[in-house]
Amino acid sequence: MTKANSAPPDRPPLRAVRGEILYFTDDPAVAGAGAQAHFPDGLLLIRNGLVDAVGPSAELLPQLPAGVAVDDHRGKLILPGFIDTHVHYAQLDVIASPGEQLLSWLQKYTFPAEARFANQEYAEAEADVFCDELLRNGTTTALAFATVHPGSADALFAAARRRRMRMITGKVLMDRHCPDNLCDLGGTGETETRALIERWHGRDRLGYAVTPRFPATSSAAQMEAAGRLFAEYPGLFLQSHLAENREEVAWIARMHPGVRSYLDVFARFGQLGPRSVLAHCIWIDDEDRARMAEAGAAISFCPTSNLFLGSGLFDLARARAHGVRVGMGTDVGAGTSLSMLQTLGEAYKVLQLQGQKLGAEEAFYLATLGGARSLYLDACIGSLAPGREADFVVLDPAATPLIARRMAQCATLAERLFVFMTLGDDRAIHATYILGEAVWRR
């Protein structure tokens, strides 16, 4: 007979985490105050890596079986783990390299940095640093570019798997307008991509993204191959760049004179659909936005890199008006921080320059459930509702003296969230949890 207040022997043990809990059930810009679940003194019950229950501590604590330890974060804010929908793991070491715009940035910094990943030991060491930096910044899921080298994707998949992270990545496809040592020759890009898909896609919490850098660096044959692979494997992702920089847009127009817009290049090669995530999308029009929404494709909003490279200002209001899925991207190394808090703060400024407002609740939605919806993973991540994977971050409202001082003046949750995204950075991350287990603590 099972003893009272103990779990049946065939059920995994419970874990409990206490603190102020917040997650989103919908887009606050659409659903308003009803889009969030907030428990000022809440309890998360976690079983086998999934949220078993969530609610007020006063209701759930008396139901805890005897002997269940409670990880106590009272006074701190628990949110779903951040989701980075566009980042280059191979560019971590060129972050904060000055003085260039997009196309010259690629030549001066990106390509030399990525060439180093021909060395497998180097790739593996960089993948470990990158994953640890994500966790230190509260990011638990990322859609990341590797390099043209298959081993660079192997290294990142393996590093994420050791940490039980959700990671989506893929080797970059390039067969023209790039250095010889970064060029797929003789159809090797498709062959190597197919082998990586077979090896990693759907393994544990890993997903594969077909990764043409952008149409300028992939021939028509390679773009066709990318679209063919994207259609062939269920649940596959596709990631690329779209309309980041005016010079880039003009270059694509010269290379594809018969298309209406840059977006049409992706569409004609079968690369536009659910789980297509196109970064930047600054220099597009309403017809492009409507087509993206209809296709189910998503935009990754990358404010720090757009400002750093002088690329332009992303129009969130127009994307929202057309119903396009939008997530946040740090876009390191042109992006200036892996911190989603800093990225949200810069997003606020980008929109201010256009007379648009980014409320704090909407910002944190974009970094959590909005990112999950962009990836079609909202049944798994981006929320702390029962049944979701228990990836979450604990934010410290006393992380710095100035944050603590400013928090003391806040009367509402929205004000406190705004302080986190304006003054916060990696120092505000008190702990990061993967599948209910703390993997990083300050």
C-alpha cells in the first residue's frame, strides 16, 4: 500500500520552486491584461522535467507530498526561459568589432571568424562557451547559425545536448560570393546538410534548420536544394536573412531582376512557410508582410545589431498589423549582447524612434511565448502552464544597487518589468533552469 502523502513508486518525484511567477497565455498587445498568468507568491511543481502544476503557494504547498524540498526564490521573479530566434554562435569572438555596415562586416569580421571553425577542437570549445553564455543570460532555447563546416553544427548540437537545452541550428549554405575556404563545392552543401539532418533532427530536444546565409551567397541550384530539403523532412526549420540593409537589398534586386521583392526569392525556391524564420525584415513592404503572415513564416527582430550596423529600424507595428509572427533575436556578433534584457531595452528605443510604444508585457511576451510561437514550439516552451517543459529564468530585482533603488519606486508589475528591460543585463539573472533543474546560479 502506498503511504499517505507520497508519490506512487511508478511516478517520477516532484520538484517544487517558489517565487513570484509570471508567464503569458497570449499576446498582450491583442488580448490585454487577460494574456498573462501572474502569481505574486507562486509555486511551480515539476515532474520529469515538465510543469505538473502552477498556482498560488497557499493552495499548492499543503498538497505537497512529505519530503519534497522547495527551491525558494521568494522576492524574485520567475519567467519562462528566454528564446533567441536569431544568433550566430560562431561570431561570439567578433562581438564589439567597430566601424562597418553589413556587407563590409561580412568580409572584414564574419568570414575570417567563421573560417576558424574548420578546426573541430576550436568549434567544440566555442560551442561550450556559447551555450554557457546563453544560460548565464537566461536563454534556454536558441535558433542559431553555425558555419559552413558540418563539424560546427555537430559541435553545437553536442554541447546543447549535454546541457539538455532546446537548440535549433544548421550548417551555413554558401557556394558563391564568399571566400574559397567557406564555399560549398560540387553540391557538398546539400549532401552534408542531409547527413546532419539524419544525425540530429528530432534527437532529444534538438532541431535542424536549413541555413542558406542569404540569396547572394547561394546559387539558384543551392537555393533549390535548400527548399527541397525544407519540404522533405517533417518539422524542419529554415533560417536566413531578409532585407537587413539597403545595399544588400539592391544587390539582391540586381541578381534576381524578375522578382517583385526580396521575399519573392525565398518564395520561388520553396523556402517560405511555417518554421521559416527570416531575420531583420527592415526594408520590406506590406505585401511582403501579408505574404509572410499567410505562409506562417516568422520575423526575428534584432534591434542591437540593426543599430550597431546602421541597418535601419524594424517596424513592429506594421508586422503586428498584418499578423506576422515575431520573436526576438540578439544576432551576436553584430548584435552587442546575448542578454535578452538588453535586447528588449534596445527594441524599446528602436520603436520610440518611429513613434511606436513597446509595453513591458509585450516585450517579455516576444522574448518568451512570442518566440515559441515563431518556432511553432509553443506547445512545449515559452510558458509555464502545466504540461510545458520546465525551462525558466529567475530574475533578481536587487541585482544592482540602481535596479534595487528603482524597483522600490515601482507600483505595478509592468513598471518592474520595464526596469528589468531598461536597466537589466546578465547581472539580473539569478538562476537558469532547464527541465526543472538549476543549470546556472549567480
